[in-house]
Amino acid sequence: MREPDEKTIAKVRQWLDYADEDMKMASLGVDVPDESLNRLTAYHLQQSVEKNLKAYLVYCGVDFPYTHNISLLLEFCEKHIEVPSEISNAESLTPYAVSARYPGEDEEVSKQEVLEAFEIAVKVRVFIRKLINI
């Protein structure tokens, strides 16, 4: 893989910034003692993972489809790197992209599920930042 140009690096940074904004929102939701924000917190965790993966794909110069499907994004990533199992577990967050946004798709999300999703999102963030290293 050749080194990305300045324009690409700027795009990558923007994706990473947006991913961090979603993590900040999720962090607020994790700290809410009741479970009223679990669904939205899970949504922001899914969004953070999605945007981190897309940042890596931009960095690699990959033209990826418009999707919220983390499994598909991971498949694109696997063409450039070996994805460890603790990162491939992120595919479990895909349903949260829809469940928080559309009535009728709003399944309950437990605090335990939020905590597990948070742990996965943190691992993905750390993994991607090591790969990109900008």
C-alpha cells in the first residue's frame, strides 16, 4: 500500500473525529444509571465502530459501499490486514444501526449489552488507531 496523500489524510482524520464524537456520546449514555438511553448508546457505539473502520478503508484508498453493515466493512478491511477475533466481534453491533432509529425496530438493549458493545468499540478504536498512526 502506498502512503496516502494529504487530502486523504484529512479525510481520514475527519472520519476518526466523527468516530470519537460518537464514542463521547456513548460514554455519556453508559454512565446513565437507568436503562433509558441504552438503545441510543448502542447506536452511537455502532456508529463509532463503523466510522473507525471506514477511516481505515479511506486510509487504504478503498472505495467502500454506503453501508452500516460492520461485517461487510470488516470484509473490505481483511483484504488489507488480518482482523483479530476481538475486532471481528464488532459485527454484533450492526443491528444497533437500525434499532435506535426506526420505530418497530427498537428492540430492548440491556445495560450488559451496552457494556459489551462499549468494550468492543474501544478495542476497534485502539486497533484502527495503531494501523493508521497519524
